[in-house]
Amino acid sequence: YKNWSDVDASLPATKIEVLGPPPTSGTRDAFVELVMDAACQEEVKSANEKGCGEIREDGAFVEAGENDNLIVQKLEANPNAFGIFGFSFLDQNADKLQGHKVDGVEPTFENIASGDYGVSRSLYVYAKKEHVGVIPGMQEFIAEYTSEGAWGPDGYLADKGLIPLPDAERAKWAENAKALKGMGS
């Protein structure tokens, strides 16, 4: 496919240009896992083809580096391009950019937090209980990271793009972290 209209005749006859992160990016990993692999399982695997998670190398996909601000700038310069980047950059540039609906669901803070927006995934932070009391600052780090001032809706991690868990779930995990309970506990 060279133009969007090659994908679907109802789309414009404009050149496909997708701006996104390099292979070292977690955002790219998430996109491959949640979009490309999912689509591949439905479409390509039935035809026994390979390469589901491979990004095109014919110029339609442009690696824009780890700097999502650069993707935003390039999208401003080319309104026909599509970008792959974290929600915080969409949120910070809502006056310039439009998010893409997935299965009719908008990429909003609320839809991502509830798990309704299908192209998002959770961030997990793990700590070995055996390291508490051995590695200086480990217990303090866990307490700080799970504090409302850090991971709550108005916490400083939200300013960096983290979307907090719903209140009840966050309270449960904060209590587990404080008690140093394991995942299976």
C-alpha cells in the first residue's frame, strides 16, 4: 500500500506516512504487541505469512527517534501523517493533534485508566522483597512510588504521563506495597 486509499477506498488518496519511535522504545513495543500482532493474528496468520511485528522499511514508516516532541512537530508540518507516541504528548498538544479512536473508543485519560482504550498497557514496577533492608533506600522508594503524591491523579507521575489506576485498585496495591506483599499474596 502506497496511499491510504489503497488500504480502504473511503480513505483519501494521500501517501502513507507514519511517524514513530525506534525499536528501542517501549511505545513501539506496545504498538507492535497491541496493534500489529493483534491484527496479524486475525489477518496474516490465517494465511501462514511471517513478519507480523516487523515495521515497514519502504519509507512509509519514519523513525522519529525517542523524542515524542519531534513527532508532534512533524505531525504539525504534515497533517496527513499518522503518529505513534505516548498519551501525555497527545494530551499536551490537544489543541494541535487529534487522537485516533480504536473500536470507537477515544484515547482519553478516563478511557485509558479504565482499560477501555485498547492501545494502552499498564506499567509494572517490581521490587524483590529480599532487597528491602539490604539495598539502601529500597523500602523508601516503594513507599514514595506508591504514595498519592507520586502515582495519584494529581501526583507528579501524572505530570509525566502516567495514568493512575482507579482509586480502589491503587489503594489495594499501595497497601500491598506497604506490607511488602508479593503479587500472589
